[in-house]
Amino acid sequence: MATLPVRGFLMHVTHYDQHWPKAKDQEPPFDLSVGLELIDAMADVGFNVLVVDCEDGLRYACHPELTRSYSVPMETLAQLAQRARRHDIDVVPKLNFARSALHRHNDWFRPHDALFDTETYWTYAFEVIDELIAVAQPPRWFHVGMDEDHDRSYGQYVEAIKTLHAGLRARSLRTIIWNDSAGTSPETAIHRDKSMMAEQAIPNDVVHVLWDYHDVKISVMRRIRDAGFDLWGAPDTDPAQFVRCRDALLDCGGTGILLTRWIPCVKANRQELLRHIRTLGPLL
């Protein structure tokens, strides 16, 4: 059976969306022992890419003001990357530079998120990016998020992606973004439309990860591929929908699939995260 070249899993050191910040004051820190066990489980079932959602879950030497109560030493990322490389798994650091007072993906960067795409904002952003690159040593990609952006205009959204792309290209890395265009509800129209505009305006070496936890929209997949982009899919946890997504990606020339499970990587979630990997991994 044909397989997708990229078979990835997203692991959270921490995360920000409209739900997670409600418990930030009580958030337990990332559990390295669980993270390492998950990487071993990934290797057992054929994963070859680990995306690490870093945000403010790590302590940055370049910006110690980003340290929170749950931040863990940067050495944690180094150990994750080392274990992944031992299994020939590529590491992809992830931050999120989307702006939304509702979804709050960029809250990890506070207080600098208030600078709103100024020269200083991007200077600080790339200082954080450079520290993650130095520690994780990603060979190919860096994920910059950019989903569910409410606060930028269409043009500002495109320019933000172009700025991140130019900086990462100068660092010999390809940019990965979420693509929101599978959304169908009225409240997601703004995200869908921004993604579709970006498809017409950003460099085509940007990797689009089309997330869709309800359906498999083959026409959307084909549109992204026809525009010349590498396409990864991000399906739900349901095995049947996962298989439909996998098969549609193979059919339209997609190059990867990324499993997501939006819960902290801590001991309380160890069994659920392992179950997720061991259930869907063999379907890769």
C-alpha cells in the first residue's frame, strides 16, 4: 500500500487557544518522561516527523520575560530532539503567530504580542525562533501556526506569512502553516477566506496543513495542490475519518498527514496519548 512521505504527530510542551488559557494558572509543566515515551511509540508504528508546540512552555535565554510557572528548561527540547533523531524522526519546532482576541494563539508572546507586527515584534520573534532552531536543529521545517487569525486585515495576514517565510528561508528552513479553508460554519468564514487569499499570494514552497476534524473535502485538497503547494492533512481522532483523509491525500498528491491531540503532555494524559498514537499509527 502507498504511504505518505510525511507521517507526523504534534506534541504540546504547551498550547494557546480560547480554552487552554482558562487553566494556565494551574497548568502542570510538560512531562519529559511522557514525551520521550511517546516518541518511542511513534517510532514503533512508523511516524517520521515530530512537531513540537513550544510557545512559552520553554524558558528562553533570549527572552526570559516569557517564562511562566509551567515553563520547563530549554534542555527539555534538546532531549526530545535527541530521542527523535535516534529514531530517524525529523523535529519541527512550532510557534503560533496568529492574532485573535478570541482564539488567543499569540498570547504566549505577551507582552510583545501588543506590538502588532512592528519591526521590534519581528526582531523579538526571530530571536525566539533562532533559539529554538539552535536547540532542536530542525533539518527541514518550522511551523508558524497562523490559524484562526481574526485581528489582522487580509493584507496584514499575507504580509505576516511572507515575513516569517523570508526569515525562515534565510535560515534554510521551509515554513509550515495551518490552512483553515476546510471550515464551513459562518463564524469560520473569515479564517477560510484569509487562507484562500494566502494561497494566491504567498510563496508556493510554504507547506499547508489543512485541518478538518469533521469531513474530508477533496475539492479543497485539490485546489491547494493545484496552486502548487505541498499539502498535509490534519484529521480527527476517528479512525474512519483518518483513513478517508489519508486516502484523499494520496489520491490528490498530498505529501503528509499530521496527527493532533489537543491535550497537555502530562502523566494524567499518558494513556490517552499513547492510545492515540498506537491506534492511528498503524493506519499511516
